[in-house]
Amino acid sequence: MTEPADQTPVLDLLAEMTAASVQASSLDAPTLALVRVAALVAVDAPAVSYLLNLGVASEVGVDGDQVRGVLAAIAPIVGTARVASATGKIVDALDIGIEIAALTAELEDQNAD
């Protein structure tokens, strides 16, 4: 279930911050998505952050090869440990995405009956 907007102040704040950052950027959408992935690696972000950002990246045409290219490009700067950590978290994020899609399909099937 989705909570009313007034009950999700942290999510609302994050959405506002993200929207402001997108508006302030002069980058095109795919480049912005790749830069955000690089930033997630740099800060050792959790899997859920990758889930959200890779979903948007996919919607704007970014593919797995481009994400791998970013990981290779930033490895000498952020270090192999951060890139290895990010790779594991990306796999976790993809697993979470698959589970969410399966649960959503199951719920839709139940509601259709």
C-alpha cells in the first residue's frame, strides 16, 4: 500500500532533491543517469539506491554495457573494493527488482480472479 504524501516526508524530500538536481543539470538524461551510478559507487550506496537509479537509467536508454563501462572507468579512482561492492549491490538490486515484478504479477493475477 502507498502511504499518503504527508506520511512520507523523507521520500518526499528525496524526490524533491532529485527533481531539483535533474533540473539544475545540463547533462542529457542518459549521461546524468550514468553519473548518478558513478556517484553511488563512490559513496558505497546500498542496493536499493541502485535499484531506483538503474530503473531510471534503463528508462532513458542506458544499458548494461554502459554501466559496466562506468564501473571500469571509475575503478582507478574509487578503488577496486568499491567497484566490487557496487557490482554485488547491483546484482542484489536486480534480484530485488525481479522479486518485486514477480510479486506484482502475482497480486495482479489474484485481483483479476
